[in-house]
Amino acid sequence: MSERETEHLRVLIANEKKDALALVAPIVAALGHEVIAREIEVEDVGAVTVRERPDVALVGLGESSEHALGLIGQIVQEAACPVIVLLHAPDPGFLREASKRGVFAYITDADGEDWQSSIDIVLRRFAEYHDLEGAFGRRAITERAKGILMERHSVDEATAFEMLRDQSRAANRKLIDVATAVVDGHPLLPKQPAART
């Protein structure tokens, strides 16, 4: 993610305290970002996250850690964006619970000048996480396709992979696209599994 990509972000801020939301919004705006939503209620934040599709979410720890953890859980469940916790002071117990719910980082009020650096780091790690997640997903599909071809054609793993690769080259398509087609019922598959000898 380039510096230019983090210049103007769409930011969701959430906290159980309205006065905290009012303090955070100007800091976010001063960094050159747009506050697209301010949420207080746990039951509302998921729908707002889906509707607004923020680039990053900042969740403040108010009076209730359970409320903040609920906000985090809903945002992580619904969003394709990282969540950063805003704290007045480090709180290891809360941070441990927040990390279990999918928080990527925390920022304390004291280091307001460093917010942008923290956001940049979080966005880079989040992009890397999604790249890895995608790679694992592609690998799983390829492995499933190889297994199907091995069963249907009574071939070994290397031969099944060669079949995928050859079809990929012949059709001028990505290997993952061919593997997906095999998993979805590609014409390479005979109607019945080959007879075992």
C-alpha cells in the first residue's frame, strides 16, 4: 500500500461515549481523512460497517470493556477493514481480549501525532494478511482440484497437477481459474470415476 493510498481514508469511529467521538473526529479529519460514521450502539455498528465500507475503524475503550469488545466483534465480523483500538492508557487485559476478536493494533491518546504512522502500518499488515488469506484459499482450491482429478482419472498427484497446468496453458487461463472450474464440475472430468485396477 503506497503513501498515496493512505492519504484520504474513510474512517468509522465507534465508542460508547459521545464526547469521545467528538474528540476523535477532529483528529481524524486533521490527518486528512473522512469520518464516514460515528457509532455508539453495538447492535447498529455491524449494519453501518456493511453499508459504509470503511477503510479503517477506530474503536475507543469507554467505560465498559464489554461494550468496546462488542463493537470490535461486530465490525470485524462485517468489515473488510482493520480495527484499531483507542486507549487512554495501555490495558493488557483488554488488549488480550480485543486481539482475540481481531484487532490489528492499538493507539493511546498520548501519541496523537503518531496516529497516521500507526494507521499506515496497520493498513500494510492488513493487506498482507488478505494476500496470505487469498494465497491459502487458492492453494486449497488447487489441492481439491488435484484430488478430484486423481480420483476421476486414477492418476498420481504430479500427473493431476500437470493436467491442471496443461489445461491452464492451452486455455490461456490462470491455474486457479482452471482449478476452480474442476472443483465446480469442469468438462475435464469423466461422468463416472475411472475403474480401479
